[in-house]
Amino acid sequence: MPDPAELVPELKELSGWLYRATGNRSVPRTTIGLVQLRAGQIVGSTYLTALQSGLLRKAGESDRRIDAVATWHSAPYFTDAERAALALVEAVLTPNPHGERVPDALYAEAARHYDPKALATLTIAIGQVNFFVPLALIGKPVPGVAPADQWT
């Protein structure tokens, strides 16, 4: 696949705006990274998973917490607020054959930890990573390789 940012230059601008929207400091950048890492794991994207893991490491996050994101339910390394955020991304990305994906109880739990602006930001962060899922799954970029060296 050719480099989508070269084909559609507006993608760079859109990406920048999404990054700025989620970087408004209402939700810790680490929490956003954990949520986006979990999203990459759920959708089965090596690129998104490696990207978010690398960004978290660069920000000083411990390997123990990064490695435990896939099993956060039973891992003791996450705050209640992070758990609510991880539950939210799982609910959004995992079909629920028995009802709503985001039940009122889950929303209420997330709202206990995040004020309205933070909850909106967290929602945008989930949407941000999901915006790039098709590019990651269809384009199959290689983690750690510069875009100019991998897009055909």
C-alpha cells in the first residue's frame, strides 16, 4: 500500500489535531497510551501494539505495566481510574452478545474517575486509535521502520 499520508496529505493535519485533542491534560498521557495499547492488542495489530508500547516506554512507563495490559483484569499494577479506562476501551471494541457494549454501570464507573472533559477526551482517545486501525491492518506497517522505508 502506498503511504496514505502522501496520498492524502490532510491525514497529517488530522492526526495532529487528534493528538492535540487527546493531549489536553485532562487524562494522563500514560492512561491514553495504556488504552491505545489495549486497543491495538484487541484488534490484533502488531504495529499499533508495538507503537504504543514504545511510546509508553519512552515516557518512562515500566515494562511490568506495559506487559500486563493484556491481562489488566488480574494484574495489580493499575489504578482504579486506569481500570475504568481499560474496561471502557474493551467494551467499545469487543462485541457483547448479551446487550449493550457500554452499559450504564460501566459509564458510571468511568464517570466516577473522570470529569466530563476527561471522559470526552478518553472517548476521543479511543476513537483516535480506532481511526488508524484500518491503516494498520490493511497497510501492515512494520513497527520501528520509518514510513518512507516501508510504504510502497
